[in-house]
Amino acid sequence: MLRLIATIRKEWLLLLRDRAGLALLFAMPVVLITVMALIQDAPFKDYQEIKFDILTVDNDQGRLGRYIREGLGQSGQFNVIDSLGQQPLTAAQAQQLVAEGEYKISITIPKGATGEIVSNANKIVNDISKRMGMAAQLPVKAAAADSLAVQLYFDPAAKKAFKSAIQQALDNFLTQVQTDLLLERIQLQLRKRDSTTASDTFPAIKLKAVGLQETSIGAGKQIDVISNSVQHNVPAWSIFAMFFIVIPIAGNMIREREDGSLVRMKLIPGNYGDILGGKLLFFVGVCVVQFYLMMLIGIYGMPLLGLPRLQMGVDHLAGFITAFSIGVTATAYGILVGTVFKTPNQALNFGAISVVILSAIGGIWIPLEVMPEKIQAVGRLSPLSWGLDAINDIYLRNGHTRYILPDIARLLSCGLIMLGIAAWVEQRRTG
């Protein structure tokens, strides 16, 4: 017990004497999460808030072109541009502007597109009418030699995922337009059949009988949390900063061996586990304080910069348990590095680089889901990945303690294993 108390007191005094190091220990993570949240704010913005400029060239001048322009404008995702300098756009101008990267998307509606859709709808209605014993009355054009198509042009530098998303959205919209026109023709034929029904009272045909509604899930529905730059970067880079505790821990341990402090600590009655326990308790406390300082920055500092406010879920006890467990693993890793390596250069270089690697493959920089499968499998072995998963369960999914138990078990088990290895290495060194 004396070793435990003496170790905690020693680490506290060392930390207080190095005031510059103490300031950096807390100030640098704050700067890190602030910078990362700011530069990644745009990529994390909700897709519904982003508007794309889309050039439209309407060579048809019919209902299809009008429907497309109105529909794109009403969707809230597009700024429809059909003229430049008060002159209507031409297909050649639009293609050149997109090719030069001035705009990302251009859509050209071919001449005769509306007539082709109406003729096709009339043909379908006439076929239905014949099967019902009714005379075919709607006019049908002769089949065109080449089928018409709405032309879509993308900036050559546009990403494949972006192209696919826009193509899917526009394809769905074109389907909707053609379906509406078909239903109008069917309704027109029905009106002609029943001449006694007034056109203004004839019931409209509605195809969409079942709608689509988003419903939140999870136990904590009382808080609506949206993943954004703050919700990701503040917890993620806080975990990264906590693991950088490896540098002061490893440095202190090597200096203790070099100046004889460790020998004096061992002269106090007790076992080496008390010394490790004292280091563990002290630096876990530093990690937890560090973590919550950064959470306060996310809650109160980020809104001052025009960023969203950090939401910390509904179970604050689960959040504390997670922060404590991450601190245990980070501190144990620092103790292991400080025990295994013999010089400060070895320990500090390995510790810093290894933390960067573990964070990169653990989903701190980019989500694991977008990585190759083999990298994902390796990344899920990273303690930083376990910590981030637990934080996301609490902060994004409003989960409770039972949701994070598997990740907490992994973190604590990993920490205890590393402490055991460190104790074994030190015993062999002095034995």
C-alpha cells in the first residue's frame, strides 16, 4: 500500500514540476479536436442540407422538361440552372462547363421526349381498352428508329459513389414523371367512357397507397442525435489523445530506471504490482480528466465556432465507464512500452508511431466500414476501435451500460494482459 501511495505522489509531483508538459498534455488534444471538427465539418454535413448546381438544357419544351425542372427545384437538393447571362443554355455549353469542372452535373432533355412518353402511355391505355372491350381512341405515334434518352453528364473528377447516387435519384424521378403521365391518360380514357361524370368531380387516381417513413430505434429515443463532424471527431480524437499518454508514461519509466528512482521505490515494502497499480490509477485519472475536458469543449466550445453541439447520450454512467476503461488500456500500453524498451528514443518513437497506426486502422480517421475487408478485420483488433464503438453506442445510439459490456470487457482484458506482461518483463530484468 505504501508503494501504491508513494507512486501516485511521485507521479503527481513530476507532472506538476513540468508545467509546460502539463499544459501541452491538455491543450494539444483540445487544439486537435477543434481543428479536425472544423476541417471535416463539410463532409459530415447532412446530405439533405447540401445543394448541387445542376445545368438543365430543355430541348423538348414540353411537360417532361417542366416536370423535371420543378421536381428538381422542389427536392431541395438541386439549384436548377437553365440559363447563363439571360440566355438559355445549349447542350454544347453545358457539356463544356461540366468538362471544365465549373459544374458537377448537366442534364439534357431531348426534343420530342414528352411526345414519346405520351404516345407510349396512349399505346398502353389503348391496349388495356381493347382488352376491356372498349374502342381504342388515343393517338399513337409511329415507333421511332432510335429511342430517346435524357442525357446526363458528370464532371470527370466526380466520384463513382456520387454519380451512382445522383443517377438513382434522377432515374426514380423520371419513373415518377412517366407514371404520372400514364395515370393521366388512363383517367382521361375513363372519363370518356363515363360521359355522365363531370370532369371536375371525377376521382383522381393515386398510385402510391403505401408511403415511406423513417422511425428512430433504440432505447433512448428521447434524444435525436445526428452523426456530424463534432459527434465523430470529438470522441474519436479524444480517444487518440488518451492513448498518447504512452509518451509521458514511457519517458518517466525509463528515466526512473536511469536515475535510480525505481530502485528506491522497490525498497519500500510490498510487491512490484503496487508500483504498477499506482502508475495505473494516477494516469487513468489524467486520461479521464483529459477526456471530459474535451467533451466540455464539444458541448460549449464547438457551438461558438458555428459547429453543432456535442450530444453525450442518455446514460452518463456508461460514458464514464467507457472513458475509464479506455484510460486503463491506454495507461497499460504506456507502462508496457516503458518497460520493454530501454532508451527514450526507442520508447517514444515506437509509442507515437504505434498509436498513429492503431488509430488509423481502428476507425479514428475514417470509418471502418469504408476500408477493405482485410483491413477491417485487422482494425477490429485495435483497442481504439473498441473504445470508439462503445462511445458511438452511447452517444449516437443512446445505448445503456449493457450495450457496451462486450467492448468494455475487451478493453479491460487487454489492459490487464499488458500490465501482466509488463510485470513479467520487469521481474525477469531484475531477477
